[in-house]
Amino acid sequence: MSETIIRVRDVKKIYRMGAEDVYALRGITVDIKKGEYVSIMGPSGSGKSTLFNMIGGLDTPTEGDVSIEGYRLSELTPRQLAWVRCHKIGFIFQSFNLIPTMTALENVAIARIFYGLTPAQARRDAAKTLERVGLGERIHHLPSEVSGGQQQRIAIARALVNEPDIILADEPTGNLDLHTGEEIINLIGEMKANFGITVITATHDMKMLSASDSVVWINDGAIERIAKKGEIEIEIGSIDGSTLA
Amino acid sequence: MQQKSSTSLAVGHDIPEQVRIPWSTAFMISLAGVRRRLLRSLVTMAGVVLAIAFLSYMLVTGNITAALVEANISDLNVILQSAGVDIHAADHRDTMLLLLIGLSLFTCLVGIINAMLMAVTERIKEIGTLKCLGALDSFIVKSYFIESSLQGVFGTVLGLVIGLLVALIVALYGYGRYVPAHFPVASVLMSLGKSFLMGTLLSVVASIAPAYWAAKKEPVDAMRVEE
Ligand SMILES: Nc1ncnc2c1ncn2[C@@H]1O[C@H](COP(=O)(O)OP(=O)(O)O)[C@@H](O)[C@H]1O
Ligand SMILES: [Mg+2]
């Protein structure tokens, strides 16, 4: 039986907006197992990104706590937190978030430099990883010189180059057309299969669920239900009126 | 399973601290950034270029006029006097000059800080992303400090060249052959050196606040999607 890599315990997030409180998360509890592909599903504004920020140690919960491999994120110093982000987690963003003044190679290499390697070693590893995601020839192009799908591939290479245990992808296909989006999802699925990486993606697109081992449905900051692999197709079937292969 | 992981909850000090990036690496990264952002950098530098051009123009012109006054040639004295130079007392102009120079340098300082704060605001998401990748605050401070200082130094050199050229052209136009004959090489070099030091110092000082401000940006900002 595989072990739990991420534990989210009764996490609440309240944003103070003047006199009003916005409850972005109303007490989320979930365990994610090593090597699992989990999709967080929910409408826009339901709290997916907020939950991601908590798991990635980018923001602190108002209440509750998150631990990764048994380490409570709230107990770590800023430098330890940076270490966790760099060594344990690969982030993939909806808007790719590549550095516009860096080439594909440099965008990937910088993550490797933060890991502690020299620029020369970093470039070598970056080139290898870009090759692996199918961007072997365009490594010296700037992000603006390649397509959206290719930009997301560069971002995936950047997320993978430090061989993280966890990939956090917040709506990774949100800015891509359907076909390119499927390619990206397949690529992330392959990485999970080949390297045993735990993948957590947020999405509001039903078609992105086929690769998932489980789906967490959230709405208005709370978990509605958690569906395991076998139940997902039935779930989609009942909503879509058709079954996905 | 759940039971086990809760009893074996590890303590924070087992996790290593993220390594710091050396200045040399940060310098390479920032230099590449400044070069690729050259047009944008030129706009940022405009204030420094103008202020240092003004400063070096004023100083060099002062040097040349002083040298010509000192040459004390009667034909030249006539030209100098008709150009408004008081050949007997060059001193009382200096307060005015100092005030102007001080003002231009102050404008330059404010200009750099303002331009860098804008650059930081534009790149909040970039800073957040770097932090998601494991950048420490110290790396952000270093890279913005280096970037701003580099731009300041480039701007200073550009300003020096412009100021010197304009001073030379104006002097040659006004006093013709007397300028090369009595050119005060030493004092002009001294003035250029002073302007260079002033511009560099100013740029470096002006870079400190924006660099720290940049480092305060949070990694959550990387996740935020605009529109
Ligand atoms: N920085 C913030 N300040 C105030 N409210 C916020 C902030 N971030 C998110 N929210 C609110 O929290 C809720 C959840 O947002 P979010 O996690 O971004 O949802 P999702 O990613 O599912 O679209 C929304 O109501 C949003 O308006
Ligand atoms: Mg979101």
C-alpha cells in the first residue's frame, strides 16, 4: 500500500476584504498518496488555486495545516520552505509564467541553478529535460517565439528538471486549445507513469479527468466528494450524458 | 497508514536550508536580462543619461573656459567677454552651477528609483515564479540590485560621452582654434572621473530600495491570473 505524501488537515482560508470576510476554503481535509494523479475539480472561484497555494507552501492557512512527507509546512523557516519548493515540488501555471527575457534553455536552467548546480551543469540538465518533453530544437528560442503549447512544455521541463516528488499544476490547459491541452495532459500523465511523480492538477474541464486516479470535487471552499478511478467514468457519464473512453 | 504518518511526524529541522546563489551567478543572469531588455533599459536609464550628460557638460565647459581665461590672450579675452564670461571673477557663478547640478542629480536619483519601482511592479509575477522555483529573497535582492546598478553605470557612461561631445562642440563653435591649443586635458579627465563616480554612486544607492521592495513580493502572486 502506498504512503501518504500530502496531508491537508482542516485547512481554512479567510480573506479580509474590508468589513467583509471571504471564505475561500471552509475546512479542507484530504490525503494524497505517493504516485497518485489527483484532479481538483470545481467551478471558477471555488477555491482550487487557494488550496494549491496552501499545498505549495506559497500561502499560509488561516486555520489547519498542510504537511508534505510528514513535514508541517507551517513549522518551516523561509529558507527551508524555499528548499521544499525547489527540491520537492514542480509548479505548472495556467499562464505558463516563463521569464520573457530568458530562452527556453535558460528558463529551465534557472530552476537547476536554484537547486545548487553551476550554470554549466544546469544548462546540460535543462537541455536533456527539454529534449524529453519534445523541445529539443527550440531550446534557444525566447518564449514569445514559440506556441502556447510549446511554452507549456518548457514550463513542464522546468517543473521536472529538479526531479520533484510532486507536480502542482493549476489549470495547466486553461490557456490552450482543446487538442494542445490534451497533449499537455498526456505529457503530465506520462511523467507520472514513468517517474512515479505525484500529480495534482486543478481544472474545471471534464475532459481532463481521464488520466486521474481520483477526483476531488470542491465547491464554495468545501469538498463535495472524492471519486476514485472506477467511479470517475460513471460520474462523467451522468453529467455529460455520454461516457468517455 | 494514517495512524503511522501522524505518529512519525517529522520535525522541521530535518529539512535542509535552500542554498544561496553566488553574486557571480546572479550577475550573469542579470546581465543577460538587461541586454535582452535593452530598449526598456534605455528608457529606465534616460534620467541618468540626461543628468550625467548635464553634469559632465557643465564641468567640462567650466574647465575649458577656465583654461582659456588663464591663457589670457587679448583677442580671446574679447571673445570670452562677449560670450558673457567674467574674466576677472569666475567664482560667483559657482553657487548657481552647484544648485543646478545638485537638482539634476536629485532628479536622477528619483528617476532611477521610480523607474525601478515600475519595473518591479511590472514583474511581480516573474518574481513570484522565481520564488516558486526556489529563489530566496536574497537572490531577488541581488538580481534587482545588479540590474539597476548595471543600467545606472551604462547610463552614466552614455551620459558622459554625450556631455563631453556637446561641451566640445559648443566650445569649438565659440572659441575655435583656441580650444585645442589650450585644452585642459587633466582637469577635463578629472571632471569626467567625478561625473562617472557620481553617476555610479547615485545609481547604486538608488537601486537599494527597489531591490528590497522586489524581494518582498510573495510567491502567491505568481499564481494570480489577470483579466
Ligand atoms: N487574494 C485574495 N483576496 C481576496 N479574495 C481572494 C483572494 N484570492 C482568492 N480570493 C477569493 O477566494 C475564492 C477562491 O478563489 P480561487 O482559489 O482563486 O478559486 P479558483 O482557483 O477555484 O477559481 C474566490 O471567491 C476569490 O474571489
Ligand atoms: Mg484558479
